Amino acid sequence: MDYLQNMIDIRKEAGITQKELAERIGWSRPQIQRYETRKSIPSIEYLIAFCVYHFCFPLIRMFSAVQEL
């Protein structure tokens, strides 16, 4: 599992649609969709906004499930 999949899982566990997340963090739904479908790489600004929106969710947790080599 990678950080993008972690972001999708976190959003879905919170019961939030892409549209709701976009409205709450000031981004567009199509941009979030591009991130979640891996057509675009999230900016650091998006990662921070995502984590802050999710109750000061630690940025490191998003990357914690990435397998080590």
C-alpha cells in the first residue's frame, strides 16, 4: 500500500466524497480525482491541507504503510 492509497482509504473511512473534501480544503474535485487515479502527483500543499482537514492527521502516518525494502 502506498501513500496515495492511504489517502483514499482515509477519505473513505471518514465517509467524505471527493467533492466534499474539495470544498472543505479549497481544491477542485477534478484535481482530487486526478490525484486518486494517479494522473497527477499531489503537491505538498495538498498533502498538508489533506492532513490538517483530517483532524491534524500526522503526515507521517500517510506514509507509514509504505513497505520498506
